[in-house]
Amino acid sequence: MKKKLLSGLLCAAMVGSLFVGCGSSSDSAPADDGAAADTSAPAADSGEAETTTGGGAAGTYALVPKSAGNPFNEKEADGFTAAIEAMGGTAVVQYPESATADAQITVIQSLISQGVDSICVAANDENALQAVLEEAMDAGIKVCSVDSSVNKDSRAVHCNQAGVDEIGLALIDAVYDISGGEGQFAILSATSQATNQNAWIDSMKSYMESDSKYADLELVEVAYGDDESQKSTDQTQALLQKYPDLKVICSPTTVGIAAAAKVLQDQGSSVKLTGLGLPSEMAAYIGDGDDYSCPYMFLWNPIDLGALGAYTSVALVNGDITGAAGDTFSCELGDYTVVDAADGGTEIILGAPFKFDPSNIDEWKEVY
Ligand code: RAM
């Protein structure tokens, strides 16, 4: 672990041309504490890979993140750009004007006109991009999604940070643990249309429905901060006012959890927080006892996730993979196999969610 961490720190210190070459899917981390024990899909296939991506990538590869001004998306874009450039390609990162499908459609239309070779999108809506992405694919552009998926007909393959149910289980178990197994909790999400957050929340709900272990937990509300800091702050304050008996807020978005952490800690609230956060933004709030709002949280390496989107884009353009289940490729991050996804399409999984707690947060806050 120490060695991996040092390599991660070294990589972080090299930001720019960065971590490509020293990255490894294990940098983003093993869930070695059992909190995310449902391994619905493997991180990376250890078997023999048929093709290697990374040799050559002449061409133009586009990334369309969910929104501008979100450090998670910027780190994802850093990883994408560094990987494409290391392979000799040209990376185009085009942020939409807002975290909406409409704004992404405008950006994608312009990328189609520019004649890019591939488009990798973190979707603000699962279905609303279908027409424009079909137009892109009809024009010969390879399409994949990353972080937040488009539906199966709108992509060749999705690059997923971790299994949906792995994340859902880690989150509901954290709520269970932090609440003492009973009482009210709320979810502070991103936008109401975000595919990734909605899938994780649905997974949490299905664990609650199917396992009596969670019978004494009450989900009082799913609030939406739209991945905007101020709106997430306002929504947190509204939850505190509406639910005086609230015990835990779970925020499966890096923007939401950082905003909620500040509100709870500034107010000295007894409500505790967990979810998905960037260590660099959450270090001041993670700790034991009354002075800290967040006992622990989870995430994965957003830089590696962007790089996986890049390697997948190049593999599609080079014809190394089509995106069919069973396709394999090898890249600087490791060996990957395309697997069936729950939505009927296919996906490539980066790794398992990693737990950040008082024992490791100071080490990881420098990395991402
Ligand atoms: C926010 C975004 C992103 C998500 C992370 C956890 O930054 O909503 O899509 O993956 O949180």
C-alpha cells in the first residue's frame, strides 16, 4: 500500500504530463476493509489481453464532461488529456455550459461538425443524448461514456468507476454503520437526471428493500444540489430544518458532500455525513468525534477514470475492441475486459470504491 501510495504521490507531483505510465488501477484503490464487499464485477482482468492500446493514437479524441467548475470533472479531464497526448493523439475537452443534456447536445453537435474520431461523454441524462450520439456514430465517430452512462443504444461501451451495486452497498452500509443501524437519513444528490447518481441511489434502495438488516433505516428525502456548491449548501440547510431527527446525510457526489460537510461542521451539527468525496476537498471534515462531520467516505481515482475513457476511445478507434462483452485490451492502467452491464449494454470497470477515513485521508488529500 505504501509503495502504491508513494507512486500515486509521485504521479500527483507530476501533474501535467502526469501519471500516465505510473498509473495503475490499484492506485484508485482496493476496498480492503470489506465495506464494499459486493464484487459484482472484477476491476481488471488479470488474464491475457489480446490487444494493447497505447502504441499509437493519431487522431482527435473528445471528452464531454458533465459540467465545468467541478474539480472531479477537471481531474477526469486531466487524466483523459494526459493519456491521449502520451499516445500521440489530440485531446479535445469540451465542457457544456451547464449540467444539462441540452448543453451537452450543443457541444456534441459541434464535435460532429469538427469531425473528431471519438466522443467520450459523462452523461447528464441517460436517454436524452441518444439522437445526437446516433448521429455521431452514423458519421463514423466512436462513442463511449465515462462516469455517468448513456443508454446502451447510445454507446459502444461505458467506462464505469466501479460496479453500481458495489457503490450502492458501500453507501447503504456506511449509513447503517454511522446511524447505529436505525433512524432517519437523507440523500443529497447531484442533478435529478444524472445516470450515475440515480443508479447508485436505486441500488441503495433495493438493498433496503431486499435485506431486513436495513429495516430500521428510514430514507426521508432525496434532495438535489445539481452539483452546484451553493444549491447543495441550501439543500443541506433545508434538510436540517425539515428533519430535526435526521441522523445521517449521504451525498453520492463530490460537490454535494463538500458543501454538506461545511454546513454540518460549521454548525456543530450532530448529523453525520458520508458519501463520495474528493480527499483533497474533504480532508478537513473527516475525523472521529464531534468536531468532524464525516467519519468516512468513498471514491475512486478520477484521473485514472479519465485515462480509462481515453484508452477505451483509442481502442475503439483503432478497432482493438468493438465494445462487445469479452473484448479485451491492455493499457498503462492494466488489462481490461468488456463485461455485460446491468442496463443491457456493456461496460469496463476501473476498480473498487476506496474508503477514506482518518487513518489515510492525510496521505490521499495530496493525490486527488
Ligand atoms: C460529482 C459528479 C460525478 C460523480 C462524483 C462522485 O463530482 O457528479 O459524476 O462521479 O461526484
